Amino acid sequence: MTLKGLQNPSRAPPTPSQNRSSRLWNAYTLLQIGSISVLLASFLHLTSQLPLLRNTPSSPIDFCPQANSSVLIRNADIWEGSLARTGSDGFRQGAAGRLAGAVRIPTESYDDLLPVGVDPRWDVFALLHGYLEETFPLVYSRLDVRRANTYGLIIEWTGSDATLKPVLFTAHQDVVPVEPLTVAEWTHPPYSGHFDGQRIWGRGTADDKNGLIAILQVNGPGDSARARFRTDTDDRGSFRIRRRSDGRGGFCLYWWSGFLSDLRQGAAHLANAMLDTYGEDAFAFIVDEGSGLLKLFGTVFAMPEVAEKGYMDVTVNVTTAGGHSSIPPDHTSIGILATVVVEYENHPHNPYLTRHSPSFQTFQCLAQYAADMPPPVKAIISKAATSESGLHVLEELLYKNPLYRIQIMTTQAVDVIKGGVKANALPEQASVLVNHRISIESSIAQLREHNTALMQPLATRFNLSFRAFGEQISDPRVPTAGLLSVGDDSYPPLEPSPVTPTIDSVAYEVLSASIKATYARRRVKQNGDSLVVAPSLMVGNTDTSFYWTLSPNIFRYGHGNSAGLAQEQMRENLHTVDESLNADDFVEMIRFFVTLMLSADESLAL
């Protein structure tokens, strides 16, 4: 059986009439572990002679291939030296200080920012750029640093072999604003960059200035702490990197630092600049922000995300006649809108699990490697690999758990509602915004069809003209009491991402082996050296939506939680009060990027 065949099952998506509660047994109660939805997703045998990811002989295909954690060959001395330097307490202290310095610069981004050069709130990014140049002098003096749209950074390390594709590491410079009313709740001020010897505190420590500073430190923090890598012109010793482009201005490694990760001011400009210069499929692989490690059922898993769901904000507007509240109609626009909300709440999307889904691979990895997973659950998951009925049972099982259902279905959330201006005035307009995260098995077109079919009966029921996604659906010649319109023009919708290959994939093997090697050589060991790498799905969205044409291999991974703690032991402070980062985790993130860079440089198969 081929992977292609498994990725295109004959089983059709479920219809609304299907009974999702049948044949569940009681097994779903055994799956009450931490949310796989937030688990994230190369230390490879770096020679061309190494085998690809192994397949188990008992199955036509191994959905959870594991790379070997091997020792570098050509770059072995550099790697060992780097591990020794980054393993010192002095390096840990210095790395924490460099991150703290970046955190002290409040590069907040807002939904209503005007273009760069027009809105003065951008000016703080210039302060961050000055700090980066002062803190990483070798980066700015030895590498090619370019800018896109003023504050986007493209940092190029030129290689020597034009036959090898480059790799791309990315991070964003902006942070989520701190709610002023919550400042007093912080243990340390949100932009203090306080380091208590264990944790660095402040907005951006976990998203994403940790990634930005870690990537820049791959080249070197400055003369005071010594660089791990040196460019060819460094007379203290050289690491001549080989990977470069095909002669269009050769390069090996790009550190790409965007800003406004949730808008189009940063990553979009950077992506366009790269595409114009280097063309499509220019990179061997791309690594963007993501989480890392988690202990599940007694086993530590690293979960790089190899795909992410799509995005669509659907706005439903109801327009009716105004007037005085003392003479109301049977249904005001707000009353009709309430029915709209109830209709959405009563009709969630159906689950649909295929073997093409990264979530399917995630659970296959749990079944194969989770030491303490109950045998009945393992049996259900394992059967789904070869049986269509077993696949459907697993689909139903996951749907029953609110932490897992979001992995296998399009979700919807009623987030914003507006209507009415005064107590004695009938509301002429009312609207609701429903946020959708589109399943990778679905599409924008299918979601538009779903919303149209859901809302059209309501328009008929309340005698309203009906317009959906720019098209007049009802007969415009028929008199009506108002208008019900459905649209997605409040924010550009996004299709689900392509799925990065993980089976018989050199890029995935490089990443996986790098993760394993970094974990095996970590500074602080609380568990054994065993680690399983499991592909996963990101249910949110990252800047990678702008990178799809640059590489088929996109990984969202940051090697966080290096101790491999269980979810209940982890601090959950992303985007909220007391955002902070363990200093040991930050050092391990740096060591991961060092390992991945050396691994990619040494691989002849990429």
C-alpha cells in the first residue's frame, strides 16, 4: 500500500445525519490527557549513506517514523565545542541577559496600526534594531543584513556550495500588547526583563523574542561571550558553511525576522522579497515558531507542527427597519441575530479524520510509543491504521473529547456581536462575527457553502432578502422586511496549509534527528534520554502562511519545555500575565538551533 493511496481515502466526509455517538465503548474516558491541539511540533545522520526513516515490517507504512540520534561527522568538533560553551553557567547567565534586554523594548503590535512611516507606534522597532546590532556585532559585521519594509530583517550567511539549497529560520519581533489594567498583577513589571536566576520575566519571553535572540546567537552574541560559529574571515578559526543558492547571490542560512506576525506588514513583505529574488521552492526547509516537548503517558514527545488549519471570519449582518421601541415588530434585527447565533451553536461542524492528517500521525505515535497509554486505547488507534471501520471509531472517539475534536474538524466561535444604539430606538442593523478555523480536510469554498446553507432558511423564515459572499441568493424582486447578508471580507480568509511530508522525507529526518540529539545532550536531565518525535497539527496560524511557495518543508517548532514536563507542570502564561521563560529552556533552544544548522549543513541529501 502506498502513502498516496492512504492520503486519498474513499470514505466520504460525514453528513450531518451521521450518528457520532455509536460504537464509542467507554474508551474515550481513557484519553483524558493534556490538549494535543497545543503540542508542537535535525540531528540527522548527516551523510548521504544514512538510511531514511524506518518502516515497521508489521505494517504497510509506519506513520510514526523515528530518526536516529547520531553524531555529526564533518562538523563534530564544532558541535562538541558549542555544547561545551553553551553548557556553562556563564553562558546561561549571558543568554538570559541578552533576551532580557530585548524584552525591555516594548515592540507591541496593534490591529489598527497604520503603515510603517505613517504610524509613530512603529518607532520603537528602531530601538530594538539598535539593540540587536549592539548585542550581536558579529552578525552585523560579518553577515549580509538586509531590511524589508523598514523593520523586517533578512540575515544571510553565504555558503560555498551552489548545488545545495539554503535553509530558513524565522522569528518575529513584535509582541502582544499588555493590558494596562493587568500590570499590577504581574510578579515583575511586564517590560522589566527581570531575571531571578531561574526565569526571565516579561512580555515576549515566550512569544517570540526567545526565538529571535536564540537564532541570532547561533552566529554569536558578541566578543564578550565568544561566538560558537565564525565566518570565513574570522582569524580566530573558521566554520566555512557550504549550503548556498544556485548562483543567484549564494547563501546558506537565512535568519528572517518579521514583525506584526498576525498582520501583513511584516512577513508578507519579507516573503515577497524572497520570492522575487530567489523564486519558488528556494529553501530545503523552513523553521518557524512553535512549541516543543511534552510528557504524555509516561513518554516525552517532541511535536513539530507540519500543517496548520485555515482561517475565516464570517460576518452575518441583519438589516431591518428602524423606529420607536414603543411600536416594535415581532422580531428586531437583534432578535433575528440571536436566532442566527443559536443556529450556529446548534450546528457545529462534523469531524472528519483521514490518514493524511497530522493529527492521525500524532495518535499513531502515541499508540506506538506512549509507555503508559492504556492497551484498549492503543488497540483502537492501531486498528485505525489499516481498517476503515477502525478509522471511523477513532474519529468518533476523538470527537467525544473537547481537547481533541478541534484537531479533526472545522471549529467555529461566536466572538463579536454588535447592534443597537439606544433603549428607545429599534436597531436598524445588528451583526455577529463567527471565527472559523478550517480543517485541513476542508476549504474556504466548502465553508462558504456551509454558511450559505445554514443561513438561507433563516432569511426565508424572517422574510429577509439573502445575500451570501457577494452573491444575491434570494429573488431581488420579492418584497422583504430587510436583509440578511453573510460575508468574509472583514479579514482575508486563509486556506488550510499544505502538509509537510514526514515519511521518507530527508528534511523531516534532519529535523527529527536534531531534536533527539539536542535532547540527549541537554544540560539539565530530569528524564532519560528517550524521546519520540511526533508530527502534529497547529490549530492556530503563524507567519508560515506567507512561505508556502518558498519550500514544501515547513516546520513550526521551537524546542520549548526541554525538561519534558507534563502539561499540568508547565507554566501556561503565553499572551497573559506573568509571561516568562525558564533560562535552561532558553539555552536548550539555542543548542537546538546550533545542532539543526550544523546538521543541515552536513547533510548531502537535502
